Amino acid sequence: MIIGYFKKLIIKNREFILTEVLAVKGLMALLMKNRNTGEKWTRDEKMEIKNHFRVISKMIPVIVVFLLPAGSLLLPFLAEVLDRRKKRRP
């Protein structure tokens, strides 16, 4: 139920979130690492993503969810929502 609520919020703000993520050099590539390569994010990469999200969350409050404890478990979901490709890579 809670995840469904956040999913709706993220989808509703998808374009704005995407614009902000693309404005930060390297963040989109880092966020898509898991989807593109199947590799897990390292602890340092998760910290880097969270640091970027701290700045972005000042403009988009829904991003705060990813800063909460265990918020990084939702990162694959965010990457899925922000993925601009028509088909997923094999």
C-alpha cells in the first residue's frame, strides 16, 4: 500500500524528477547501472546517489523517501520509472 502510494507520486512527478536527475552530471548513468549491467550498486555508489538526492529533494519532496533508512531498496524501482528506453536490455 505504501509502495503503491510512492509509486504514484514518483510517476506523477516523473518528468520533473527526470529533468533534475539529468541535470546532475553522471547521476543518470549511476542510477541506471543496475538496469544496464545487472551489477549491484556499491556502498559508495549508494552514498553518492543519496547525496545527489539530498540536493534534489529540496525541489522534489517525494525524493526524500530514498534518503530514509532502507530507502535504497527502492532505487531499482526509481530506475525503472525513469528509464526512457522502450525495451529493457537483456
